Amino acid sequence: MGIDYKKKNNLKPETLILSYGYVPAWSEYALKPPIYQTSTFIFKSAEEGKKFFEIAYGLREKEPTESIGLIYSRLNNPNIEILEDRLTLYDEAEDSAVFSSGMSAISTTILTFLKPKDKIFYSFPLYGGTYYFFEHFLKDFDIEVIKFYISDKNIFERIKIEKPKIIYIETPANPTLEVIDMEKFSKISKEIGAILIVDNTFLGPIYQKPLRFGADLVVYSATKYISGHSDVVAGAVVGYSKYINQIKTTRTFLGTITDPINAWLILRSLETLKIRFEKQTQNAIKIANFLKNHPKVRKVYYLGLLEGEQYEIYKKQCLGPGAMISFDIDGDEKVAFKFLNNLKVFKLAVSLGGTESLAEHPYSMTHSDIENEEKLKIGISDSMIRLSIGIENVDDLINDLKQAFENL
């Protein structure tokens, strides 16, 4: 459902997130929502069941104040509905949908709006799983997939000519941290009638709000900062109801919804999202400056260190630099691997956004499916290391990096 902020006494999302969407009287006045671990729900009458199915299957339009009604946990569930209500708060959205993973959120959304012969433009670089889905899956369905480099100065002319159905951008880009001007892509998408989708996993929903800059839909791997404890795999899409309603119908029949326990865990995590992310960002700023001045580091990729046009875009649309850092070590893959193997506090693992600090090698891990020539073209070399900064003591993290460099 949409959020009427005027009726919330101007409370901030971090306040509303503690209670919105749940009434304790529903559950014996339990302070926190219980886990509704059930597959199906009882109708009050046959007429009610008919109405719920008509809405769920899109046989009639749902009134703005009307609920779909609880039917079956592949369609909806109280834990999921409470979570979706709360996810709309941070992004100032009309509605949201949650999924079993970030990739299920992306794939379900894309498949909702594309059919054979349609076109999708997507920014490059981006997450390796999204790249694989676009390049190896969508093409098999006779969908025209066109990637564009973030540095492409002629992209808007190309979009006007090709008129894609979807424009998909990931900003900041994984793992190079390049930022994309969302307002410019919003303008061209409106001009040609395309749907603008933004992957906001690296910064959102705390440090970037793409709907403010004209995005139609925002996708997340909720596994990352939203869940934030490395114990849940989930995804989310937020945006305008006219799109979310269609996505939920697709989700029902693809079966890509998350489960009640995962939804409950994410509800728990949302309450600490802001304070976790702020601490991670404070740590990341200090670590990025340490790396910038280290003699064994060639280059640091961090939003807090951007310059020129990239800095101007960042300043316009980002509320903070976040906690993701990439850097090129002075050496090749062998040196990068030795550095990674030397780490003791940082964990050698993919994923990001959890309370613990992680390190990985994009060239051979998260972006290994991309051809080597393409990786080098977009700045992903075999000397690049990506860090996800956690909430540990920052001095311990810096000392761990120091000893890893010293023992090369």
C-alpha cells in the first residue's frame, strides 16, 4: 500500500519502521509480529474467497483501499505484507514486493514486462548474476539485449533510435563504483515510454533514493544491507503500484516469493538498518583513506573519493558514500590471492552488506562469467580486490589490511 506521510505526523522512516503495518491486537498483543508459518488461510465466506481470487488473478481492478486478502503463502502472507509495507517507507514508494532472492526479484520483474522481440538496454559493468541472466537467458526468449558502457557518450541517441521497453541501470556499479545520472535516464525513458529500473543494492535505501530521480522501479538484493546479517537470501522491488501489481501476479505463478521466516528475519533487520549502515560507512571512509595512501595500492574505487563529473553526479543523487570499496593492488592475480589469503579479520567470501567485513576477487569470482577482454575494458583487472566493510572496530580492520600487505 502507499504511504501517506502527512497522516504519520512527519515521523521519519526509522521511527515508523518499528510499528507500521502491524497491529499487536492481531496476535494476542505480541509486541513483535509472530511468524505466520502456514501454507493456507481460511475464508470467512465463499463470496470473500471469490473476491480475493478475482483481485489476485487480475480479473478485476483492486480499489486503492482494498486488500488482496490472505489466500495462500505463495501469493501473500502476513509477515510478507508487513515487510512490504515497511520497505515502502525508506524508498518513499507506493508499494513493494519481496522475493526469494535478489536474482528472483530481478528476473521476475524483467519477465513481467518483456516479451519476444522487445528490447532491453542495460548499463555495464553490473553484478555478474544479472549479466548472466541478461546475456544467457533473455536472449533464448528472443528478447534483444543491448548493453552500454557507463562511459558511452552516445547512449541517449542510441536509446532514442532503438526505443527499448526497459532501461536497466545499476548505480553505483559493481565492482567499479561508477555512478550513473538517474535523472538523465529518467528523462529519456519518459520520452520513449520505457520503464526505468535501478538496482540500488550498494547504497539503498539509506544513501540513495532512485524514485526521487525518476526511476519507475528499484530492485534490491535484500540479502545485503537490508537483511545485513549474512543469514538470509532475499530480494525486493519497490516502486509504483501500477507496476508492482503486475509483478506480484508474475511472482504468484513463478513461485518466487520469499517465505514467512525469511520475511520475519528481514523485519527484524530493518529496525537496525540505518545504524548498521552508518557505522559501516564510517569505517569505510577511514579504510578508503588508508588504502589511498598505501604504497602497494595503485587505485582506490570509493564514492567518497570521486572526482570530476563522477563526483558531481554523486553529490546530486547520493546521501552518503556507503561501505563498498574496491582497489587495485600493485601486482597481478598471484599477488592479489596472496593478499586475500593473508587476511585474518576480513573473511574471504562473496556477498556484501553484512555485519562482518568481507573481501573477494571480482575477476575470478563474482564477475568470472564476463569475458576477460570485457573485464579489462571496464576496469576489472586481476589485481582488483573488493571489500565490504562491516561493523568491527575500524582499527582492527586497518591493522588486518596492514599485516596482509606487509606479508606479501
